[in-house]
Amino acid sequence: MKNLEERVREIRRVLNKISSLNVGVVVHRNADPDAIASASAIAAYLSDLKNYNYIVLPEGLNRVSKRVIQAIGVKPRLYNTSELRVLHGITDIYIVLDTSNPVQLGEAARYIANSEYVLIDHHEPGELATRARYKLIAKTTSTSELVYLILKDCWHISREFATLLLAGIL
């Protein structure tokens, strides 16, 4: 069995390999700070690699997440599930963060179910974990911690994204 460091390197390689693809980054319904921090950092990293990506928030952000991203000043491109209907047609791969249960994705689960996706999560493995093409599931305090481990050696994490990931970890 691979240790955490080896699994982190594998996901980093996958992210670098998909950099020329259209990527949908999806989190759970009513996204908390961990979900939006993870998604925003991954999306920003992929944007720096010059790929097109977008973040889908089934049922939007929770109240705390709205305040966190406003206070930090990060402005990710956020879309809802109804907009995913159109975006799905141009999406090559999805990255699912902070959930391994399709029920938590709401209607977005329909689009992901028959698509290729990468799963990064700190919860107990669920149904999404069994079908993921690539996955990083580890018992950490948060998905933000896993995203930090993935990005720390390959991307300059700005003060804003470091603060956002720290908020997600907390």
C-alpha cells in the first residue's frame, strides 16, 4: 500500500497531466470553508497551468464560506448545477473534492456518474471512491490539508490562498 506522500505525488502528476483539458471542479452541497478553499486552490493552480476550469457549487456556499472568501478577497469562478448542464458538454474530466458520497453532490452527481473524475477527500471512502479514475483519500483534518500537500511543492501558494486553505483546515 502506498504511503500518503506517494499518493500525493501521484495526484500531483495527474493534475499536471490534465492541465490541457477542460476541468470541472465539484464540491458538496452547501459548501463549507474546507470545500471552497480546496476547490479555489485547485482551480487557481489549474488556471496557472493554462487550462479552462470552473467550480460547481450544488446549492451554493454556506454563510461562513461566503464571509471567508469575501474577507480574504479570493474571487473564484463559481457555477451552479443548472449551469453544469451546459458546461458538461465541454468538460473532459471532473475533480470532486471533500465528499465521496454522490448524494452530497445533488443533481451534479448525474453528470459525474458517467464521467472520468479525480477524487480528493478526507472522509471515509464512499461510492464515488469506488468509481474514481484517480483518488486521494486520507484521514486528515480536512481536504484543504490534502490540497496543500499536493500544491506546496509545485505551485507558489499566494498569501490569499494560504489563508483560504488555513481557513479550510480550521
